[in-house]
Amino acid sequence: QQQVKQSPQSLIVQKGGISIINCAYENTAFDYFPWYQQFPGKGPALLIAIRPDVSEKKEGRFTISFNKSAKQFSLHIMDSQPGDSATYFCAASIRVDSSYKLIFGSGTRLLVRP
Amino acid sequence: SQTIHQWPATLVQPVGSPLSLECTVEGTSNPNLYWYRQAAGRGLQLLFYSVGIGQISSEVPQNLSASRPQDRQFILSSKKLLLSDSGFYLCAWKKGLVSYEQYFGPGTRLTVT
């Protein structure tokens, strides 16, 4: 019940296209949903995040869509660029004792072709 | 601004040898600290987290242990490495209970031979 399921595993998009990555969860105790971007050999970088009381959040070319009733959220990358080629992880946060921990999806490897 | 450091950046160790990876955070106090492991081409597995000095919670009690001797220092250890301990080890921090955002360090690439 603490899993976060992410799809697709890999994605190829042409430059200028829209990249869409989806995640689903079961546990309604999750209360914060971030997306991370990771380049090879680097640590993941926080990209954008959303709370469950909001249905959409946009930051530049990156948008999170959140469907609380369906327990699903997705990342949309508009006007995808070759520099966006990276692995993307969704995650969900849950309170544990006096802290929070993140449960990560399995990742999506995005390749944007020039 | 806050900065998180990890060292070493890369490490090659023989099976059965000990391990010590260090993580330090600058520019904040009393952070929540986390250790993750990432196998090649895989997701992130939470190993340990800590809310304060000497307070360690274990998610995957296998061949590894963690310690927090100082407020902004988090150490990952093993007495005897296994081949399966190979991976990319990431430290992360968060501002206690006041925020959700978790920030990762640059990672340590461990290869056990």
C-alpha cells in the first residue's frame, strides 16, 4: 500500500513535443508529491511538487496534474528539449514518527531527440 | 544557502572490507537526514533516516548501519561489504517538520569487487 507506480519506464519524444509521465498510489495518507530529475552520475534534483489540495501546478515548462479521486498524478513537460533528457522520479511523502519519508516510483528514462 | 556534501565520490572496495561514507550539511540546523541506495538503472531505496543526533531509524536492516554523531553529519557504515552492496549511495536532507522538500547530495558510487 506504500507503493508508487510509475509509467512508462522509458519515453522518447521529439524536440518541441510534450512529455507525459504518470504515477499512481494507493495510500491516502500521502500528503506531498514531488518530482525529481536525475542526470547520469548525479543526485536527483527537486523539480516541482504539489500538495493534494491542488489539482495543478505549473512552473515554467513543467506542470503537475493531480487527480485526488483517482489517486494519480502526472508530470507534463511542454516544448521538450534535448537538455531535458534525464531520468524522472515521482515520489509521495508520508509522515512517520517525527519525520516524513519519501516513497519513490521506479523512474522514467526520457530521451528528447533533436 | 544550504549545501550538502558527500565523500568519497567514488569507492572501489573488496568483499569483506569495511565501509564508511560521510554526509554533511551546511547552512541549516537540526535537519532530517536520509540515506538512500540506488542500484544501476533502478529507483531509490530508503535505507536510514534520522531526526536528530543519535536518533536513527532503519528501513532496510541488512548489512549496513548508520550513525549521526553531530547535528549535520550522517555516516553510513558496514563491517563487511557484500557484492550486493554495490550501488549509488545518496544522502538527503530536509528542514525538520516545517517543510516537505527533500534535497539530495551528489552521491557516492560504490563498487564492491
